[in-house]
Amino acid sequence: MSTMRNMLSPQGGHHSRMMGLGQKPGSAPVSDVVKQTIGCGFTQVPVIEYVTWTVDLPVADAAVTATFGDEIDVLQNPKTVNGVTDVDSSFVINGLLQVDMLVVGFGVHAFAEPQNGTQIGNYVNPAPAPGSVPVSPDSFTTNDITGSPNPLGLAADTTITPAELEWGVCAQNAIWHMMNGYQFQWIMQQRYLLINELAADVAYFGSYAEAVGAGSSSQAFQRYVNRVNTRYASLGAPGAFVPINAQRVGSVGTAPNVGVFHPTRAYDQLDVTYGGLRVQGMTGAINPFRRLFRPVLLEKGIPIGMLLRSQDNYHVTQMQKYLAQSDLLGGTVTTMPIGAGVSGTTVAPAGVIFNELTFPDTATPTTSLVSQQVQTDRVLLKGGAMQLAILIKGFEIWGPWKQYIQQQLVPGGFVSVPGPNQAL
């Protein structure tokens, strides 16, 4: 709540001040106080109401379609939303004003993790018990997981699948598709559209690490692995992402030609990229807030109908895939084939297909060529957070100010009341 004594009350007195716009209005149609208030610098106008969603990715498939479907209603939803990790709100009841408000502008903000990076690993199902983590190599063949004794130390009934862990990638892409898939609408008086524009044209969105160019760095990968495994476990996934701890250097000559693995810590760090998107490349809304042509009077008790409404099915579907636990493929993780009907292992060993030169061992002291098979499916795991917010800039209206605005400023064209004949 802004007092703004020097700007709104030139006399600087306290005996007649009111909260909100400061000194109560005089009898003149347009006083100096009013002129200064309406002409106030836009950056000085406070954000008086807001609702911010924080979404820790991934989101359960059912929650994606329920919360991020045809409408994304940040303001009107309650303070606990399916699929939303945290709701930060200035409202007592979301979307409902407690007092009258003079709105000067609004903001639609969406931000993603500041860093993006991807690292290979393996998905082990079920998750290993403490002290029984299997060998997790950078590559392996079908012989490596079926051979006996098993060279990876896999427990009975345990599967291992090549995996990739993406950090921040899903949040960044989900936001981009969201802003291009939805219209931002501000609905007043049941059906009157105050604003109806593509979200990408009014929203301020991108990475937390805004930059005209991108930078790079390395971070401890273990932190991201821990967060992703914790998140997927909370969503019911039975397995775990296991980082690479071994390098495959070949296989032994004796059937079943299982792999030879050396310990490695080459994958302990994650190479990340910072920034790269600065408010969608400066092609759309380049300011955090949209200023209205003239202030609008909103009355208390009337819901604020600001929402995102689906208008492009392609972008909405892609957004949902990036948000979803399984990319909407079903299951508890994303198991991604190469393409429709293109999946599984490489061709079965025959002749000279996929030959590998073996190491000699005590049973087979000479090298030989053996055919191998590898899995082409990938488990894609995602991590990161995104925020989506709707914010309103303006002043709270108290006491005689509302009457003064209605009787003097609206007829004088200084303030609008939402309606079909009002220019905003």
C-alpha cells in the first residue's frame, strides 16, 4: 500500500492523509494531486496484487491435463493447485479484491531455471538398495545384462536402460510453447474482453539468467541427480537414475562375451548453459509490465478475470509433453523410442553385423570378433522449476476517492470503467 507523501501530498501534512492515494481529494475536478498520481512514473507504481505459481518439474500426467489444459487460471484457482508446488499470493481470496483499486498496468511473467544441461546415465528399476548400486556404464550390450555371472552386478528381476537426465530444458521449452499456445484474456462484466492478445506478445518470459548471449559452466551433477530421483519417487516411479560410474572398454573372448568395465568419474560434473533467452529474443514484450492507455477502476468483490486460454493445439500439446512425467506416453517415466514403430535393440547377431574385437582371457587366449546388440530406447528424465505469475500494478482506493474518481475522473476521461464504450 503506497503512501507516496512527497508526490501525492505536496503539503506533506499528516492530519488529513488517507492510506492508498494519500491526501483525500479536493473539490476541484482535476487537482494537482490527481494529475501527479495519474502521471506517476510507471516503475514507481507498486505491484499491489499478484499470484505466482512455482512448478517443480516434472508434473504428474493427470495434473498436467487438469491444470495446464484449455485454460490456465492463475488468479482464480485456490492457493493449493494440483501439479503446482507452491502458490504465492497477495490476495486473501485469490482473484477477488478486498478494496477498490485503480489499475495502471499488469504483468504476465514466466521464468525457468537459469541453467540448462544434459548428462547420460542409466535407469535402474527397481531402485537399488543402499550399498548395492550396480555398475552403471557409459554403454553396455545385451550380453552385459544377460550374461552370468552378471558383470554389472544387477540383482534378480532388475532392469537397466540407457537414460538421459535433462536439467532446465523442460522448463525452458514448456514456457516457450505455453506463451505461443495461449491467448492472454482479461474478461470483465461476464463477457467483455478488456484485453485479448497472444500471451507471447504481452508476457515477459525467459530464463532467470537473462542474457543477450549464453554462457557456460560446470556444476556438481550429483545435486541434480538427487533432486530428480527424489521428485520421481514422490510421483510413484519405482526406479532411479544412476550416474555413470564405469567406462566400457570392450568384452572378453569367452562366451557370452560380457563387457570389461573400468571405474570412471568423468561424468561427475554437468556442463550447463546459462541464459541465451532474453525475453524471447527481444521480439515481443520487452518490458516486465504492460501499461494501460489510461487507469482502470476495479471494484472490490468482483473477480478479476485474467487467464490464459488455449488457442494453438500444437504448442499446447508440446508444452504438456515437456511438463509431464512421462511426456504423456504413459508410465512413471518417459521411455522414448526412436520413432513410431522404431524401437528396441539393434539387429540380432549374425555374421559380420555389429562386430566387436574381444580381449583374450584365460579360457580364450586369442582375440576374436563377436556380434553384439545394444538397446536403442532411452529413458528421459527431467528436472528443474518454472514460475508463472500474473501481477497487477495500481493503487488501492479508500473512502471518498472512489466517489471522486467516478464523479470527476471518469467523465473527464482520466480514468476508465470497463465497458464497450471505454478506450483503454
